[in-house]
Amino acid sequence: MPDRLPRRTTARALTLTGAALTILSTFLAWTWTTAFPGNLTVNGYPGGLQTITLTGGILTLLHALAGHHLRGLRWLAPAGTTAPTVLLALGTLATTWYTLGAITTDLGGLAHLEAGAYIAATATLLTLTGALALPNDRQTTETAGTTATTGTPDTRPNPWQRFRHTLTTGRAPRPTPLPTWAEILVITTAFALGLAAFTYGIDTEYGELFVGYLLLAVFTLTALNRSGLTSRLSTLTAKHRNITLTAAFTAAACFPFLQTNDAYANLATSILIFATVALGLNVVVGLAGLLDLGYVAFLGVGAYAAALVSGSPESAVGVHFPFWAAVLTGIGASLVFGVLIGAPTLRLRGDYLAIVTLGFGEIFRITMLNLNGKTGPDITNGSMGIPNIPELDLFGFDFGRTHNILGIPIGRFGNYYLLMLLATLLVVLVFRRAAESRIGRAWVAIREDETAATAMGINAFRLKLLAFALGAALAGLAGTVHAHVITTATPDQYQFAGTVPPNSAFLLAAVILGGMGTISGPVIGAALLYLIPNKMDFMQDYQLLLFGLALILLMRFRPEGMVADRRKQLEFHETGQLDVPEQGLPDGAVGVTKAEA
């Protein structure tokens, strides 16, 4: 212990000094010309990519101070490891050096860098060096009747216990549980910070800024997960589920009021549409375990059904239903097609079912192409589709016009964003109720082992057909709104794979990468998979290559998805929870570990 104290003190001093210098460097000019976007030529305040480095420096400084167990900051590092500090320092270094490399590459040489850039490069390297030198201590001591890494204290330690624990271990004991009002405040603050981070990511004006934002976001989220803060927040959200759902949708509803450019609201609306479709696919794949490779066809069925009855001049039907009737038409058409396709095919399993659903998706697209009056009846106008779908008008509220709400102008896409948010809320409620019901538990049983579920008396075919129909109906709901947002429905929008979503491969990747069987997983997966290609259009020639690399890395290091439920974590990771302890076994008995079993 005495030998480690000087090392810990020196390393922390190095880390804190480097983080402070990193923050200071963002207030200095990094280049002398405004040719590089973001205006990094001004002394006195950060701009552009400097704000990303500033954020990383602040986060690193706060987490390094939390290692000193300062009151009010201990909550940031419940796991008691140095890995989060290293990750934050590495993320700040990656963002800063990427910025300096971009300046050098775009402007043509190191001569375009100012003194502030060299200070930033040295400071971030100094911070990472100090963070790597920190001793990797883990908080494993016991406090007041329970361990510091799991569970909650049984009783609050008295001052003598706290002093003795700190003296013998060099660490303060685990903080006492928060009161209910404080837990609710923490949840609200977390969603407010999430809204701010999401808004900043969507509002990035150029590709270099988004790449820097993405680099720091990846390292920060990984650091929060390693620090144990993500698990602590997950515990709080599971405890206050209704408050969490309310806070999430309140934060999402605030998004259009923070926008000055309606194009960003259009991007957010598209993300909500595809996130809603991904949630519907999550019922089929995540809960029931049915691999559907043609799911985007149900989105197309809902869109075409709504387009035919919404008053388009090019519609062969020639009717104009009110929006609620068009929504019911789209849902009903998708539901019927789900039953018609599922009834003869759901007796298949695994790869055979995947091939059949893939065929259905292609049959739908080709059929829409052939209903052009030449090779078939004139219903869908073939490749031209059904354009000029009129704007929605609900109770006198024209979604195509700009309206002042609470004194803030909300444009066309902002209006559709709020409408789509209500549809997403409906889908989330349906998914949550279905997953927690007897039917949802039966779906999970079928997903894990259909033979065993059937042996226990579950009617597997009927429940799989119900999952297929429910998923199709949810896709039809999203397709109805999607048709009105883009004012057209064409066959090319609904393919199995392509560079532009929606497509079945995109939706399936969103569910798997986000986390099957969860609510927030597919939403986050769809948001990332749609946002990244739109913001990184300067790397359009390499998008599929980068997408493939991202899939490989994520499946290697986090196969359960970004947001995983407990069952997936136990399935993909050795946790040791099934180990049989040797203590307490009869004489001569030997414990059997999960790996040995």
C-alpha cells in the first residue's frame, strides 16, 4: 500500500494537469485560416471541433476527480475502476488528433496549425499517459453488511466505520441509496443530457464535426458502461418505469422546439419512422424469434394502402379518406397480408422461413411494379408510384404549414415529427404490454426452444401467427405516416437491401445491433444506422465497407447488442452466476462451474 500511494498521487496529478491543459487549449486558436470549417482561429472561446475536445476534457477531469472520492462526484464512478478515465482520455485524444489531422490534410501541411493545436495535442497525450499510469483498483471491500460492488447497504455506517474503512482501504465506503425524489431527478437529468447530445449530433453542419462527435460519443458511452453508471441508471429506470417512459417522450417532444432548421426535423422524423418499424420487427424477431427478411414489404403495404385512399390525383381508387380512416386502412391491409403470408409459411423454421419471407418481400416489390396498366391492372402506376399525396389536415390543423406553438415556429417536418412521436408512443405501449403478457412470455419460450414450448402445451403456430400479424400491423401504421411525409409511394423504396433505408437488411440490423427484445435497443439502432450515413456523405464510397466493419466489431465485442436484456447478457457472456460454491458442500463433493458443465 505505501509503495502504491506515490504512484497513485503522481498519476492522478498528471491526469488532472493534462485534462486542465486540454480544456485551456480549446480557448486558443488551432489554425490561422477560416478555410477549415468551425472557425478555429479565435482566441477566447472554442468553436467547431474544439467544443468536442472541451467536452472530453471536462468529462475526463470530472471522472479523475471522482477517483479522489470527492463528495458529490463519487456517484460518477460506482465501479471504482480506472478504465473509464482511460477511455475518456483516449476518446479526447482521438477527437483532438483527428481534428489536427483533418486540418493538416484539408489545408495542406503542418504550417496551418497554431500554438493552441500543439498544446492540445501534448495535453491530451499527457492526460492519457497519466490515466494509463493509474493503479487499477476495484472496489470490492464490504461496507455495513454487504459488498461494495453489488447490492445496497443494510445500514448506514457510522462516522467511525467510515473513517476506519477509508483508513484501511484508501477508499470511501459506498454511498447510501438516494431518496425517491433524487432518483427521479437523476432520471430526468439523464434524459435532458441525452436530448442535448442527440440534438447536437443531428445539428452538426459538416462531416468532420460529426466524426469528432461520434468518436467522443463512442468512448464516452463505453466509459459510462465500464464505470457502472449505466447499470446504476438502468436500475433506477427499471424501478421507475412509468416515470422513465414519460421523461423519454417529454424529452423527445422538446426536440422540434430546439430546431431552427426544418431539415433536421425531417431527419429526426425519418429516424422515428424507421425506429417504429424496427420495434414492430422486434416483435417478430426479438420476442418470437422468427427471422423475417421481407419485413419492409409490410411497410410498403401500409404506405400503398394509405396512398390509394388519401385523395392523391394519381390514385386509381379516387377516394379521400380522413387520416384516421387512412391509418386504419393501412393497418388493416398490412394485418391481412401478414396473416395471408404467415398462415402457410410459419410452419417452417429457421433458414427456410427466412428464405420464404425474403421471397415475399421481392414478390411485393415486383407486383407493385407490374400493376401499371401494361403488364397488369392499372393500380399503382408501376415504377412512377403514387405521388402528390395531400398534406394531412386534422381538426383544422394543416401539417403542411408552419404553426406557432408556444411562441415557437414549427415547420412541416416538425409537425409530422410530433405526429410520428405519438405513433411511436403507441407502438412502445403495445410492445411493452405484449412483452409482459402471457403471450409475450410464450413468444420468448418459442424463441428459446419451440419443441420444449410445444411440449409444455403452447400452441406455437397460433402464437407465431399472432406475432407475425402484430408486427405487420405496426409496420402498416408507420407506413401510413411515411407515405404522407414523403408524399409518394414507389416500389424502389421497399427493397431487401440498398444504400438508402428503409430496407429489410437495415431494419434487421437495427434490431440486432440495438438489442433484440428490448424497447430502447431498436430505437437507438435505427437512429444510428440512419443518422451516420446521412452525416458522413463525404465517405459515401466507403459506407458499406465501414458498415461491415462496424458490424464485425460490434458482434465480436458486444454480441448481445448495445442495449441488452439480462437473458442475452447471460447467454453471450460467462458470468459465473451458475457456479456451485465448494463451501458448504458435503465432504468429498467438488463444485462444478458453468464452463465445466
